[in-house]
Amino acid sequence: MTYECLLYEVSDGIATLTLNRPDRLNALGGSLRADLFDAVTRAGADPDVRVMVLTGAGKGFCAGGDVKAMAEANAGRRERPLIEKIAPGRDRTLLAMREAPQPIIAAVNGAAVGAGMNLALGCDIRIASTEAKFSQAFVKRGLHPDWGGTYFLPRVVGMAKACEMIFTGDPIDAVEALRLGIVNRVVAPQDLLPAAYELARRIAAGPPVAIRLAKRSLYANADLDLRGALVVETMAQNICSETEDAAEGIRAFGEKRAPVFRGR
């Protein structure tokens, strides 16, 4: 299956999802929203996919909502601006990303603005090019954050900094994003995809059952107290302990060699 506004490729257990509207800095217009949801769901259901990498074509990661298309649609109209009124159409993608069993790495190659920044925040790990910029630009358009911004951002940078970024819409560069914990690493533009794939390969070489359960536990436990978190950990550990991968990991340790995990 091919997409109009997204490139999809699977190689060596890694699914690469490339937002592909470079002429609009990969703004979420055209069929991109539907393409992205379908691609995330498709990769999530593929047993051969162990990691996803999400990036953008051209100079931008994602410019957020397609404001130019909104302006064109509203040209000559007296009504209020045309914006998406129905939440499920956009929210289902973030929920699919969170519920996907595989880790998702965002390779942020350029501007990640508004919904584009929140799309990156919806990934599990973020690596940024030195050319990346981040902004909660909604206020600049008289709009409220969506795509999970009021959920993700305070959990990453704290409430006070989230308030500042959302209330002002001021952009930050990749170095500041690293300092705030928004990204895990900053690399030169030419090193971005190699760095993302190097990390993806390391994760893909790990035990899929343990990693998928760990992803689920990390997010579930963020909203639990310690007692509840320990229950979740125990359930996940009991499942992992019965897998062939656990037996292989223990055996490989004793034999002083690298384990070979097969997801069983």
C-alpha cells in the first residue's frame, strides 16, 4: 500500500514513516492525517516491526496544522476560521502511537511547530537535528493547543515552563530543547537519521516482549501510585519470565555471548 502524503518503509525490523508534504513543511493537511494514522496502525500490527522511526521530508519535521490551506478555504468568507471541530479525527493518531506496542523514535529534522511539536512529543524518544526548532505556536493564531500539547508538555518540562511556551508561542532551538528534556539528543543534520537508526537497531535487537511490556508499564505507571506500579511490574515480569527470550538471555549471560532474541 502506498500513501499520498507519507512514505512507508520497513527494513530490518524498523518501520520508517516519513511525513511527505515538503512544500508545506509537512503540515497536517491533504491526506497526511489519515495516512499517518493508517501507517502507525499498520506498523503497530506488524509482528516483523520492532521499532518505528517518524521523520519529515525536506527541511521541516511538521509545521502543524495547514494554516495556508485554512486561509485559502476561508478566502472571501465572513464566517469564523475553518478549523477541525471533531477531535477524534486527530486524536486517534496520538492514541494509536501511545497504544502501539513498539517504541517510536522521532527524528526531528527541522521545524516542529504547534501540532507538529506535539506529534513529536507523542513519540517515546526524540532525536533532533541542530536545525530543529520547536514552538507551541497556537497562540500566535488565536488558537488553543491540540494534539496533546497540554498533556505532554507539562509532563516533560514542568508546568511553569509549559505555561510560558504555550502562552507566548515563542520558539526554542534544539539546544534549549535538549536542556529542557524535550529531546534526548542533538546531532548534526547529516547525522540525524544515522543516529536514529543506530538507536532503533539497538532496540530492535532487544527482546520484543519485554520492551513492549516496558512501554506499556511506563505510561500506565505514570498515573498510578507505587503500589499499583509494582503490581503492573510484577504482572509484566511474570509474562517475560516464561518467554524463550528470557531463557536465551540467561543462557547467553552464562555463555558470555550476545543474546539473540526472537520475540517468543
